[in-house]
Amino acid sequence: MKVDRRSFLSFVIGGAAGTALSPLPWKLMDDSSIWSQMWPWTPVPPDGEVVYENSTCSLCPGGCGISVRKVDNRAVKIEGRPGHPVNDGSICILGLSGLQMLYGPTRIKSPMKRIGERGEGKWQKISWDEAIAILTEKLTDIRDKGEAHTVAAIAGSDSGTVPALIRRFMTAYGSPNFMRSPSQRDVDELAVKALFGGDGRTGFDVENADYILSFGSGFVDGWGSPVRMFKAASLWKEKNITVVQVEPRLSNSAAKATRWVPLNPGTEADLALGIAAVLVDENMLDTRAVSGLGSWKNDLLAAYATEKVSQTTGVAAGVIVDLAKGFAGANRPLALCGRGKGLVSGSLRETAAVYLLNALSGNINREGGMWAMPEADYIQWPDVATDNLASAGLVQPRLDGAGTGKYADARYLTNRLADSVNGGGPYPMQALLVAGANPCHDLPDTQRVRAAFARIPFIVSFSSFQDETAAMADLLMPDHVYLERYEDVPIGAGLAQQMIGLSKPVVSPQFNTRHLGEVLIATAMAMGGSIANAFPWDDYETCLEETLAEKWDSLMETGVWVQADTEPVADTFQLAGMDAPAVQAEGDVNSFPLLLVPYDAIQLTSGYVGEAPFMIKAVADTVIKGTDGFIEVNPQTARAAGLAEGERARLTTPRGEAQVCVHLFEGIQPGVLAMVRGLGHTAYDGHLAGKGVNINELIGPVEDPSTGFDAAWGIRAKLAKA
Amino acid sequence: MDSALIPKGVKRCPMWQFLLGLGIVGAVLAWGVYAMLLVWFKGLNQTNMNDYYGFALWIWADLAVIALGGGAFFSGLLKYIVGKDELKNIINYAVLIGFICYSSALLILAIDIGQPLRGWFIFWHANVHSMLTEVAFCLSCYFAVLTIEYIPLILENRQLDKVPFFHNLSHNMHETMAVFAATGAFLSFFHQGSLGGVAGVLFGRPFAFREGLLIWPWTFFLFTWSAAAYGPCFTLLITWITEKVARKKLVKDNVIELLAKISGWMIFTYTIAKICDTTRWANITAPGLGQNLADFYTGNAFYGYWILFAEIILGGVVPAIILISAPLRKNPTWRVTAFFLGVMGVSLNRWVMVLQVMAVPIMPFDTWALYYPSWQEVATTILPVAYGIILIMISYRYLPIFPQEAELNPIQEEAAMAVEPHTESVPDLKPANA
Amino acid sequence: MKHEQTHGTPMKYGMAIDLDKCTGCGACMVACMAENNIPFKEDESEKLVSITWMRIFKLSNGKSFPDLDICYLPRPCQHCEGHGGHSPCVSVCPATATDYSQETGIVSQIVTRCFGCRYCMGACPYHARYFNWWDPVWPDGMEKYLSPNVSPRMRGVVEKCSFCYHRYQLAKNKAYLNGGRRVPEEAYQTACTQACPAGAIVFGDLNNPEHQVHQIVKPDPDNGNRSRNDRAFRLLERTGTNTKVYYLSSREWVRRAGDNYLAHEKTGQVAKLHH
Amino acid sequence: MSTLDEKAQAGMDDHAAHGGDGKASGAGGFIILFFIIGFAASMVLGWVIFPKLLYSQKQQPLNFNHALHVEEVGEGCQACHYFREDGSFSGIPKLAQCTECHEEPMGDTEDEAIFVEQYVTKDREVPWLSYSRQPDCVFFSHAAHVIGAKMDCVVCHGHIGESEVSRPYEYNRLTGYSRDIWGKNIAGFKRNSWDRMKMDDCAACHKEADAIHDVSVQTQRGHCYVCHK
């Protein structure tokens, strides 16, 4: 037969009819839509049994209780722990993002040693044994040369067993150079010592106060224990309490306050003393707890006459009197200080002036008042028996100068580290251990810090993450993250109570990381001798359990231990520190007509851990857009510079310059520019790196002459079209 | 070469010229196809749409081509139902343009949806409350009608017509065309209207929302009306362009003028309705929702009052007057100007009803969102234009689209030559009246 | 369920968000992202293509320094009831991928039904609906924290806040086990409510006088569910969206910013438009 | 076809009709034959070959004897497939549950040996293939059905509890889902309630049981979130 066109056509028609009557097209259509409903490349989270594990968050000093939801072995969500004395079920944006850090790709997954140039990012994976051997050999070498003191350590904090182990290691090794990341805690401790005469910190009973006068403290921007402060701020709203926020910029805290009092940047101390002067002048005082007021009253009145203060601060005289009356008229007024989150050590004069207000209103160590809390003392280890090498090292002066000469009262002057290493110190630094800190990003004048790091021959980072400091290291010995390890978390952060939280391993370690405590113990063992003897524990968990002693069981059960009654450091407030000179912004007014001030935002960690993708996602597009970082400018100032919203500009300070975008903001005084702290990372991955500008590149430490602490609150700047 | 396929009694450009033209437009088409594949394989991130602009250039293009394709149903209605028989001389082209417009719309929709493989859910899991469901059903049905209307035209190709089956099929289909025209008009009423309803039912968006009649907002009727009014304008504009390109007259002036006049009156009445609608909306509907005109036309860089003027005066009143007034209408320059303004007016109206709707901030603390399309969106929007030109080129070359062409352009000496070669190409079927 | 509805009045889940307390910290946004497997990209600063079921808007009173005042407004899906359950988005979806439940008052979004026409996004005046412009990709390892309770979405579909409906489903499972059907107030709370450190969000059944949200809002069914609380307002109440998220503010300028008003109109005192 | 041809013929002129007559009837036969060939071929393709191509089979990691276990443990299905305290359903048991009894090999079957050697001693979960796994977008509440509506497992799972061997796991190559969900019969016919578990099957059963949640304004049926997540 002949297959012609018609036959073929017929075949095709028959085929089409048959196909239409078969399941083929319909099933394919259905199945392809079902395929599109769950593409193989879209993850399907496995189901399983749900359990909740209680632990303590240590991503900031807040000490919140967390409850981690797990599905089989996976942690899937971090929630606030109901009933916890700090946060009672609530949680902050950082705490919520913890799992992105735990499972994130920027973790350091195993110990590594540098094989390329420093900072080049070329690493070789090594075993823990090898890592400990390298560290031991290096440290032994230095020590054997009698130069133990040239080794330094920077930790994120100095409380709790892990920092104590670092410090103990340094002592046994023979170096006085243990440092901690700077924060307002520095000046607070010093102020407690100066004003109350003992070691301790302040605590604020914010929940029971009935008038709040905050000198720039970002009570809803991350100051103190953030979640606790958020809850307090809501409580203030419910109780209809007057909250006054004094700061040059309309921060979120200022917006939440009943009254925002803008003032000239850096004049908080003047305002506080001006208010004190009004209190004295109008005799609205309760001086029971204050000693040495007598003759000082006249000095105060002379130096801080209302009109004069008004001129300095830019706050109208009427307002100053108003604030004084409001403060004095309240039953339990409370003044707070520490700008933003309190990330800078700060000025003693300002701190003392604000604490004075609390003292003058008679609310020291009282309900709703300011408490002078003693240091936590649960770590009671026997003293280290040092050998000769160690003893010789320990008597050397510290690299940062703290504890001697004009810095006699300061414990740590980490802000002076860069200058010291760059040639200003008594001796060169030969090795640096960094744990829980990221100085290459977080210390002011980052360029100089990095230059200093470049001079240090051997740097060990214990960071869990690929941060800027780890990038400068020679040896990476990654710690577990807080969800993988045991650790005690002493909760300071402005609480008027002594509390200890316990972090527990919620999941097993995800990578080949090791607990810092374990590494220290292992290294000490490897070094032998008196160093090994200083660490009489088999492992960190034993150390922790023995240290916490009777608290251990209750901590394991409830996750938090609260000391019932705490005896304050002292009940008497001595006048001190207030006659120090004011700290000025660096730079010359003529070349730098504007002022740049940093501000803190709760969406950014502004600390050791880098922001998780979730947090960056919650940042407004007037803070970062693409990789551009913004500065807030009053429209008047912007007009004068010929800049419009979103426009790129060149921001120059005596310390550096950067390209920024302009965000017009009426909430900031003309002539002042504000930039958020915490951005401009160069490490981590594309979710964080390269976004915005690190304000620490533009600002440098300004020494408070009375303490040596960095008290920079801003820097002079100029702004021009890019 | 292909002269056997070319309708009798007409002259076409040489093959090389035709192929060159096809090649140029084909290149544009290929660019569009490339963009289309990009969108299908990489997803809608290839566009500049965003969460404020869920609807953008493509939906505008859809609405615009469907309005412009309205010439098909309306001239069908006029010819087959109303009985304006002269329109038989342009109805073929109206159908072809309609076919192109509607197939383009469906293609763009297929590109526009985020999950093309599930596009059929709109039929299978239809939500009867949704205007888009109504659109999808009526649009598909009407596209089927247009296909049915277009098929006899294809079958009239000289070679196909020689197949007795096709010849008869075509003949029979012609006979029943009135039924299809009526169906088409009915379906068009609904889908044109539903497209208007798409914006009008958005009661959360005061700029788009309209009160109305029964279940439909006013925009439902305005869209049907405007499609009927401006669709013929587009048909006439394309006819004019085709005549310019072909460099010959294809449709007699009396036919053009008749359709132009009807279109003019339609535009006139539509514009009155539109003005009434706008007045009511501006004075009652929007203020009732706490908004006034200034909220919609100020405070941004693009959408100003000019758009109202351009749409209603330039695109409505002016073409209406030109087309209604006999002396102006008979003047080709004025007439074409009116066509052009009309097409602009209705396209602008659709733009406003899609893109300005998305741009206007609704929550007082929200801001204007402006948008510009990505090249992929532009390319995929030009794709149907290229496809349309190609289909017109082929249809014009091989199909007797314009019944009056031969009469208007008598062929002198080459007539015999043109017929000759085809006898070889189909040896066993000798044309009856060769 | 037929025999279920006889068990009592249907529920109407809703929220009251106290803007006096809200600090704009973003915990609700991140709690929502973590709870609902919301994806993220390297650059999320282009907010118009950034999926945030809960989004915080910054409102300002428009004044100059130092009289400027700002207020943050968290915006989940408002779960509009519209008229009889015809919310703006639900009524326009051509494929019934979103519906309104008379039993819970929740507007659903079924991403596997959605084919991505985005009409609902155009219909929603709150911009509460988000399109998956990209395939969701979690950086290596991070897919480990994904919750099995919420199905990750694929490219090309619309998604939005569900009032953490899966928590209701789970709570109901437990209720069944305990021999009941009703879900107690504390057993079903959204992730944002739970996380909010300022305690600004209260969630519950607006129909249930025992629920805190009812006590705060005091909805008036005879007046289009308007709140009887002087501090309360709803977003774009005049459009008739009839939302179930109520906002509270003691500041008049904030309440006025919640809706469109002609210059002469008084805040919160205009007749509701009927359609 | 022939009627059409006749019709066509009528339209042709005499000259053409002459030669075409016989030819047309001969071709007509072929034409029908070709139609039938095309039709039959595509029917075979669609009904026989296509399902074979569409579905693939996998064997379970080891053979599981349900019948034996049911006999041993008493208590019925709940002994191993139980409700957790939060009301969720445990589904296929984890290894830990099995090792409660199987720490040491019980009996001397080959499968028992595989189980103990490969999984128990190595502490590896058995990668069971779940015949009834619904797509990820589905929320199925066992509590609502088993506790609330007191339904028997058999209604959805069939008589798997009586099986002595694990049947092969069939899955759709395109979607990856189990054939138990998407229908054993390619034509979509169901003999038993457990033959298919697509959304329509849920709906049909709910309708039958008069358990229609007519709360969705749009569908007049159950709210989408009743069964979706």
C-alpha cells in the first residue's frame, strides 16, 4: 500500500484521538504540575519528634533564657523561655537568629593553620592534636626565652569560668596581658570603685522606678539586658511613667520616651551636673547617702549655673529646671547612662555625674533605684602556684598600661592596645590569643588595629566564625557555638540582682570544633609543669560542675540561678570624678565643620558575633541599600552640602574617609551626622560582608584623661558630594 | 517561486524582499523568544516587577492588545448582526488582527505567570468570584472563536482551496460565521468587561475601585465599550500602515469611512461615559475613602494630571470629534491622526488601570512606587508585535485578506506570468478555472 | 465541619498591636522568618522584593527637628474579612489558592495551588503578599533549621502571613489527644506574639470575651467590627477591608496615619462606605 | 470519511471527479486503517507503556513482617505507631524503638540478620520507604481521624498490618511520590478506600462521613488550612 499524505494525516489523527483517550496527556499534565509543586531542589524539612531544650543565650551580655525547639536532632527554632527571670518568654532579634549562626556557612569548621600570606585566606585543615601542639610549641618557645609577658589574650568578657580559665592560663604562663573587649562596663566598674569604694558594678531596678531620666542610654536599642529593658519600657507605658531621653538624635528610645530632650552631642555630663545644680539650688535633695557634699555644693553651683549649662548643652534653661523638678518630684526617680548599647568604655565624669543624680535623689540601693552590686564571686579556685618564669613575667608592666601610673584605676585599656603594639608599648607583643572578641572590626580606628595585628608574629583565634580577626590569625582553634557547649553565663548587664545562667549543648557539635575550656586545659597539660598544675580538672565540664558546686543541680534543672540577697558594695556615695575635664571630639572645627556620632541599633549585634542574614533582612533600606551604608543628616545640613535623599557623599574625618549615602532625617540636630555602628564587615560571607561602612574606620579612641578609657562619643567630620 | 500560493489577481513583492523582511522581523522575534525562555527557565526575577508591582508591563500589554483586538468582535458584530455588509471588505483583516492580538495576549499570560506548568489550574480549580477566572474562560473561548473565524481565511489560500474538503469546509464555515460572530460578541462583552473588572473590583485600592451595576463595577462596561470603540481604530490604523507598506490601496474609502464613523460615535459616547465615571469617582467614590485627586496625581515624578488630559481629551474627545465630523474624517491625515490618538488613548487608559493602580500609595505612610521594565519584559512584549507582523506578512502574501485589492490594483502585463509556474508544483490537481 | 459548628460560635482570630509599646526592634519579623521557613538572599535591602510576612513600617508625624515624632507599625497580613469573608485578595484569586475560613477567620494561602498570577498582590492594599521571585536557597547547612510544620515555598508563587496556622493545627492535635476540640488561648499564639520583647502584640479569638484580645479591642459587630477602644484603629478601615488586626495608639497623629482622611475629616469619625 | 469524500466530490468539477472516483474509495480503506493503527498504537502507548515508564520500583531495605509483629506485640498498630504526648503521630518507628526488643537478633531469618548487622549494631536508622507519605504541603492529622473520628487504620492504609512481606515501593518518576498516594490504577478507578489518597479522595470521604467543613467562603467546603500547611 502507498502511504500518501492523507494516510499519514489519518494516522496522526488516529494517534491524537487515541492519545486523548489515554491517560498519557492528562496524567502528564497533572504530574508536571505536581512536580512543579515540589521541585526536587526545594528542601523538604524532615518531620520527627519535637522536644524543647532549655538553655541560656550568650550572644550578648543580656543572659536571656531560651527554649530551643528540636525536631529529632535538628534545632529548628529558638524561642524565649517562659518564666525566666530575665526575659520571661520574650526574645530579641539576635537571639532568634542563633540557628543561622549555628548552622551557617561562615563557621570555622575545623582547626586550621595559615599557609598563605596573612589575611590572604589560605588555610590548611589540621587535627586538634596538631593545633594544640603548634600552640604549645610556640608558647613554650616564648616562655623559655623569658618573654612570657609578651603574650597577650583578648576575651569578650572577664566573667564566668571560660574567661577565668583564660586568665588563669595567662597567669600560670606568666603574662599580665589579659584584656577584655571594651564596653561601658569599664567605666562603670571604675565609677563603682571611685564612688562606692569597692569592686562591683551598678544595677538598676528599672521595673520599680517611676521616673526615668536616660542620658542617651538606648533602653530599647540594646542597652543593658535588652529584652529585660524592652519589657521594662512597656511596663513604663502601662504605668504611665515619665521617661525622658536626653540625646542628640531621635533614637528609638527617644521615640518611645514620653519626652525627648535633644542636646549638643557630648554634653550629657554638663546637663546632668546642671540638673544636679538645680537640685542643690532648690534644695530638692535627699543627701542621706552622699558624703562630702558640703563645700562641693558651691563649686557645683558656680560651675553649672543653669544659664551656662543651657549654653553648653543647647537645652533651654526652662527645660533643665523642668527636668530637675520632675526628677526630684518623683518617688523613685532613676537616671541611666551609657550611650546607646554602652559599647564604648565612656567618660568617668559623665558616669559619675549621672550616678550623682541617683545619689542626690536618695535612691541608692533602694527599690526602684540604682544598686552598687558586688562582683560575682562563685569562682573560687585555688591561687596559681607560679614558677619562676611566670613570676618574672607577671611583674612586667601591662602592654596597655592599665593598673599603673596615671591609669592606676583601669583594669583593661584595650583601646590602647593598637598604639602599644605599633611601638608605644614597653615591649613588643609576640603572640596574641583572641577569644569571643573581634577587635579587627570592633575597636575604633580599625586601620591602626589591623596594622598592629600585622606586627604581631603569632595570632591564635578561638572564634567560631570567619570574622575579621580570624582572618588575621595564624592558627584557628574554633570554639563550639553556645548551642553546642556548656558554659556558665553570669548575668550582669544592669540587673539589680546576681544571676547565673547555664548554657547547655542543645545539639551535638556540628563541626570539628572544640570547647575553648577544653583547649585551654589540654594546652596547659601539654605545656606541663606549673601550668598543668594550675588546671587540676580532667575536662571543662568537671571544672564547671566543681566551680558551680551547690548551684550546679539547680542550674541543670532550671537553667538559671538567682542569688536571694545581695549585700551592696556600699551604701555611701562619695563624690569623685566629676571635676575631670570634658572629653572633646577629635578634629578641628574649621576643617571638619560637622560632627559624626555613632548610634546603635538592635537589629545589629554591634559585637563579637556577626549579624545573621535574618537580622540584616530586618534592617531598613535607609540604613543599608545594596552595599551602600547610610548616614543620617538633617535636611538643613544636607541642603547646605547640596545633597538629596539617597545621594552618595564622601564623608571625611580626621581618621579616615568613606563613601556613604545620605538619609535625610529630621530627628537629628543640624550639623550632626549619625551612622549606625556594626556594619562594614570585610569577613563573613556575602550576606554580611561589604555592607555599609564600619564607623570604627572613621572614628578613633579619645582617651578620658582621668582614666585612660576611650570616651569618644563622636568625631568631627565633613561631608561633600561624591 | 511561491507564486502558486499567492492569491490570484494581485501582485506581491519579490521573494527576496519578502524573505528579507521576514528575516529582520524574525530577528526581533528571536530576541523575544530568547527573553521568553529566560523568563521560563530562570523565573520572574528576570523582570523588574516587585511586590508592589505584581502587575506591570505584561498585564498592560495584555489589556492593551485585547482592547485593540476588539476590532474583530465589533466589526463582526456590525457585519453579521447589525448588517453593515460593506464591512466584509475589512472584516478579514479585523479577524486576523484580532487573532494576533488574542494569541499574543495568551502567550504573554503564559510568560507572566509564576508557575506556567500549573496555568491550567485557572480552569480546573476556578474561583467563580474572580474577574480573572471570567477573563480566562471568555478569553480562551473567544480565542477559539477567532481561530474558527481565521481558519476559513487560511483555507482560501489558492492551493488549499483546491482541496475539495477544505474548500467545502471553508464555505460551510463562512455560512455559519454569523453564529460565531454572535458568540464572539457575547464572549467579548464578558471578557473585555471582566478585564475592566480586574481593576474595578479592587476595593482596597481607591484609585482603581469603582462602584457599579449588579456584580460589576463601572470599569466593566467602560472596558467593553472602549474596546468596541477603539478596536476598529486599531484595525483601521493597521490597515493604513499595511497600505503604506504595500504601497497600494487595499480597502475602499467608503468602507474605511463607515467604520471610522462608527468608531467615532463609539469613542464619543465612551468618552462621555468615561467623563461621567471619572467625575463620580473623583467627587464621590475616592473622597468617600478619604482620598482626593491630588493624592493620585501629585507627589511623584511621573503620574500627573497630564495623564487625565492625555487619556480623556487627546485620546477621547479629539479623535471622537475628528471621526464624527465628515470633512475631517474624509481627510486622510486627520483620520489617521484620530486613529493614532485613539489607539494611544485606549493604551494609556489600560496603562493607568494597571500601572498607576500599582503606583499609587494607599496606606498614608506608604510611598509611590515607580517601575521601569527590564529588557526581558520589553523583549517579550515586543515578541508578539514581531509575531504579529510576521503573521500579517504571510497572511497578506498568501491569503486573500483584502477582497477589494484586485479591483483597486488591477494587474496589467505580468498577470499571466504570475500564474504559470504553479501548474508544475501540483501536477495532479489542476485548478478548475486556470 | 457541620457537627463542629454546633460546638460553639465560630472563632475569629485577630490581633491587637500596641504601637505605644512597639519599639520597631524587628523581633517579630525574625520570629516570623524563623518560624515559617522564610528564605533570604544575599541582598535584602531592596524591600520591594524582600519576603517579610511581618514588616515594620516607620511612620513619622512629618515635623522638623526637634518636633519630629516617629512610630513603628508592624504589619502582618491583616486577615481581612471584607464583607462576608470576601477579602480583597481572596475574592480575586482565580484558582482558589487562598480562601477565607468562617471557622477561624483566617485567610489561607496554599502555595501549591497558586500559579503565580499575582492578582492578589495587586488587590492587597497592605502589601502583605509576597511573591517568590527566586528559588529559595539556603546557604549550605542552614536548611537544617527548617521547620517541618511549614512547607517551604517554591519559586513563582505568592505567600503571606498565615497567623502561624500550623500552630493551630498542632494545638488541635493535642486537643484531640486530650479528648477535646477547642484550642485554649495560650495553646495557639503566633510566633511574633510570642517573641515580641515589648509585649506589644496580643493574639486570640476576637469573638471570645474571655480572650485578652477581645477585651482590649471590644469589637462592635453592629458597626462593622470597629473597636470600642478609643486608642484603637484599623488600617484603611474606610475601604471596608474589615481587618482583624487592630492597632492601639495614644497619639492622634498615629491613629490618623492609619487611614486616609480628607483635610476636614476628624480622625476615626467618618461613616463607613458601603458596597 | 467516505461521506466527507462524497461531499468533497460534489464540490469538484466533472473533470476532476472522473479520475478520482476509484482512487478515493481505495484510499478510503487505507485511511481508515491508518486511523486505526494510529489510534491503537497511541492507546497502547498511553495505557500500557506509559504507566510502566511513569512508575519505578524500589525494594524496602529489608523485609518487614507486619503480621508477625502484630501477633507478637498485641495492642495492634498502636504498639509501634503511636501518638506522642503533643498529639502528633509517630509514624514509622525509629531504630531506638525497634532496639527495645531487637538489641539481639530475634529469630534467625535473613532479614533479622540484615537488620541487626546493618542497622542495630551500626546505630543507623533504617531508611524505610513510606508508602503513605503525603506531599510536604499536606497537613494530615492522625489525631483528628483516629482519635476524633475513631477511624480504623485500614481505611487509608489497607491491610498492611496483615502483610508478611514488604511489597515493592512504587513511585512516580516525575513527582517522586508513592503510588499509593497517586493511585494504583492508571485510569483512576478505586476499588478500595486505600487505593489512592489524593485531595479529592479526602474530600469524597469527608462528604460521605458528613464531615464537610463548609467554612470556606470560596469553596463552600473545608478551609484550605484544614489539610494544608
